[in-house]
Amino acid sequence: MAISLTSTLLSKASFRHGFSTREIDFLRARGGADSALDRLAKESGIDPKSTRQGRQVHGTTVLAADSVGADVMAADYETWPAGDALVSSSKFSVGVRVADCVPILIADTKTGAVAAVHAGWRGFVSGIVESALQTLDGDPKSLVVAIGPHIEACCFEVGEEVVVQFERYVQSSAFTVRSSSNPEAKPRLDLRAAVRHALGRCGIEAIDDVPGCTVCDASQFFSYRREGEASGRHLALIAPSV
């Protein structure tokens, strides 16, 4: 199994990056020569010591990579600053952990700056994608975005209370999937299409899909919905081009 998956568009734009698979677990891995980050960074051509992350909490805080020191990264994950997106315009690469939520990597082909975003449905409807783009502050026409593997519409059943919040935010029911044959079935959400819609609404045209449903494909991905507390975590990682 491959350690990570990559985006054709980001690769063509010469941005080093990777969406890890279940070959490495970022929840339980600790330091050492064969740590999860070392393995992913090596495959992606990124210096692991330059990587900055935050603690994902399904919020809208965007962290600047420069604000997260090496001492912070050396500490336990639970002590890291909360942030569901990180932006870097310097030497630091940035990453976010996911288990079913949508990992989004953004690169500015003009400035070389990058962002990594963790977008579960709660963060999405709270505006984490737009907050990351605003902090990155790039020309939409110069941005390249890759949407990584996550829980797809085939598996993302939700309650009606979630649908209400989701449709209110996107101002559409187009991303809610309902069964025509079984009115009792729970509705499902198409997060990939909704994220694409949000990016397009911000003027971004260069959007790449790195496919994969984390729930369906147990051989390649961890899934919190499928595995519960036993689930591992993936990392979506990108380095700036500066």
C-alpha cells in the first residue's frame, strides 16, 4: 500500500505534499526515525522538522505556521494550539489530521504560500474554508486546491438537524442526498461537492479531487465512523514554494 496519495494539480504546480493512507497512523505514532511524520515527509520531499500542525477541534481558528514553535510540536498533541487550518508563507510546511473529515490543501502559485484545512461538517458550516482563504489572502485565480479522501456521500448519513444547518449555510439543498425509494432512510451529505461549491463561490477554479471514501475503503483509510475510538488518523501535508 502507498504511504500517501497526491494531487495531480499540486504536483504540476511543483508543491510538495501528500495525503497519508492507513499505512501510517498519526494518532498513536510517536517520535523516532520511523515515526509517521518522518515517513510521510520523506516520501513527500519535506523536512519533518519544518512541519507545523494544530489541534483539530472542528472550529474556525486559522493558525500562522510561524506562531507554532518547535517546542510546541515536541509536546503532546493535546497541548497543541487549537486550529483547524494552518497557513504558511515561510519555510514551514503545514498539516492537519483527519479520520473522516475533509482534508483540503491550498497553494498560491504566485506567492508560494500554502494552507492546510480540516473541514468536518461543523467546521464547514462555520466557515473554516473561507477563513483559511481570507488568511491566505491570495488571488483566487492563482490558487490551486486539492480535496483529499474523506467520508463520501455514499456513507455520510446525518440527522435532519444537521441537514438544516448545512442547507442554511450553502443556501441550497443540492448537496443533500435523499433516497427516492425509501423515505425512511436518513439523508446523506455530499461534502466534496459542497466544498467545491464553496471554493467556486470564492472565485477558485483550479480544484483537484484526490478520490477515496474513508468509510468504504477500509483497506486504504482509517474511519472514525467505521472504527470509532479505535480509528487512527491521517495527515494532509503541504510545503510552501518559497
